[in-house]
Amino acid sequence: MIRTDIINTKKLFKSIFVAALATAVLASSMIHVFAMPPYDNIPEGVSEETWNRLQDNTIEYDEIGDLVQYFNPSYTMAMDSAGGNVETLSLATDQFSTYYRDMDLGSAIDSTRDAISGISSAMENPALSDSDRQKYQQQLATLNATLEMTKQSQSTMEKTVRSLNQTVRNTKKRVEISLRPVKRQLEFGMQSVFLQYHQLLINRDIVKKQTELYETILSASTNSEGQGLATESERLVAENNLNSAKLQLEQLDSSLETIRRSMGLQLGWGVENLPDIGTLPEPDVEFVDTTNPDADKTAAFMHNSELKDVERYSGGTAQRNVTDIKTNEYRGQLVAKMDSLYADMKNKKALYEAALTGKERAEREKAAADRQYQLGLLGNSEYEALQMSYISGIASYELAKLNLFSSINTYKWAVDGVVTLE
């Protein structure tokens, strides 16, 4: 049922006719039960381009918030539960708007004006009898009264439609605000899983490169053994290294698929479908140097729902004092946490910059090692050591990039009120 404090027909409708019409429409909307499939149309406030991106088979990092809002089972269930009045009200508003359009009061006003114009022209005839003139005057009076009544009804109903639509928007906004902490926690959680996926992807890339390296070394060892230049033991070591790397690769692939399936279930793909996971965005290095820690702490105080809960109190002076103590304690913990997260960002940025330099050096050394190995100037063990150094350098860079991105992300969420205090 629509609460009377949401829709008050006595306030919305200024005439008995409109009030009776609205009551009938609203009553019929409460009788019928509609089971409409979700998102037959693009949700309000979402562009067609954005909606189409959400419908593809790839979960991009910047889409996670929208995917949670429109497809996460927990959030949509909470929205459905809290938004029952919204759906009923929205349906009633649509029905009233349709009924108003079907009445076509604009055409009725135009027709009445045409009739008034026709009678006025007829009355200009000098040969018109007094009795006919009197009849025309009565008709004019009736038509003018009808015109004013119709115009008033049109104005009142237009205001009613606008008021109902605004009520729907306001009610939706109140529901979204009440569920904002839930959405933020779910979004942060899904972003964390996204980053975990890329952590495993870095590990997989390391093992994949090791596998390719061991295949090259095994091939070379096999050829050398056939020529009497290497022992069977060396070949067996290469085989064991290769088999171990392949096993690790299979395990990582299994873990990556598990994460993809888990994210798919949480973001609307269902049981049967397996989404792709998009690339990791580049970290916003400039943010680390330009953000204002003091302003960020103020924002964190404002957005932190747990702090707001601590600040609430009921009772007299004694309770107020207890509340003040708890509030100051929590604020102190939050300040310490923000300082720690900010310092972590600065540290991760320094490590990222150092890793970038190391990556560039590793790429140069690898190119030189490849040339020397092809010319026979390096043995298998020497080449393996140099290649492993390259793999380590690249992995260190990718890991540093991931860690910096994750650190910035955690800091931004803390500013927005999502933070865990030890």
C-alpha cells in the first residue's frame, strides 16, 4: 500500500473530479499484481552507451559499481525489499500519466475555443434576432465556463503528474541512500576480488614464462645429450622443472576460473556463464602527490557510517559524556588509519617507480642474453639464471603496479567511509 504520507490526494488534487480520478487509478494499481522482468528498459540515469557496456561479457574495473547496483543478487534483493512502495507508486504514476494523456485535454480546449470563435462570428450578423442572440450568449457563457474549467483541470493534472513523478524520484533516492553502505561494501569487495584475480594473473604469467623457459632448456638439453655434450641427469632436471611448472600453471588456471565464476555470480552472469575479467587500470600516480591528507580526513569523518553510529546518543549528561569519549576514541583511530594508509600509498609509489626502472633494465639484459644464447656464448644454467632474473624483474614491476593501484583504491574508499579499523 502507498503510505498516506507519500501521497496525500487532498493536497495533490485541487478539484473533486481530479481527486476522484486519481483515487480510482491508485486503487486499481493496488489490486493488480505485476511480475515484470527486470530492466525491460534502460534504468533511469544510465546512458545507452554505459548500459551496452554492462551487457558485454567483460567485467571492467570501472563497471563494478554499476554491475553491483543493477545485478548483484544481495543488493537488488535489498532494493526490492526496501523499494516495494517505490514500485507501487511508480506503477500508479505511470497509469495516471497514461490516463491523463488519453483524456487529451489540449484537444478539448482547442475544440471549445473553435466553438466560441464560431458563435462569436455568428453574433456579428446584424440580421440576428434578439431571441437567437440571447441563445448564443447563453451558449457562449456555457462554453467560456467549460473552457476555464478544462484549462484548470489541465493545469491541475499536469501539476499532479509532475508531483507524482517527483515523489517517485524522491522515494527512490531515499531507498538508495538507506542502502548506500551496503552497496559500497559490496562494490569494495568486488573490486578486491578483481585485484586478487590480477594478483593470480601475475603469478600465472611468471609460471608461464618459466614453462616456456624450461621447454627451451629441455629441448637444448635433449639435443646436447644426443651429441654427448650433456648428461641424462641434466635432461631429467629440465624435465622435472618443466612438469612442476605445468602443474603450477594448471592450479593457477583453476583458481582464476573459480574467481571468474564467483564474480560472474555476484555481478549478473548466472551459473552457466563465465565472464572475462578486464585489464587492470594504470595507477593514478599523480593522485598520491596531489591529494590533501587533512581534507581527506575531514571527508572520512563525514562519510564514515560507523562514526555516525558512535556519535548518536540518548539520555542525559552522563550518556553524553560517554558518547563524547567513544567519539574521540574512534576519531583518533580513524586519523591513525588514514595516516597509515597515506604513508602506505607514498611507500608503494616509491616501490613502483623503482620497479619501473628495474623492468626497463631487465628488458635490456634479456635482449642481450637471448643474442648470446643463440650464438652459443651462454650455457643452459647461465641462460636460465639470466632469464629468471628477467622474469623476476617483470613480475616485480607488475606486482608493484598492482600494489600501488590497490593502495590508492583502499585509501580512496577510506575517504568515502569504507575502512576497517584494527
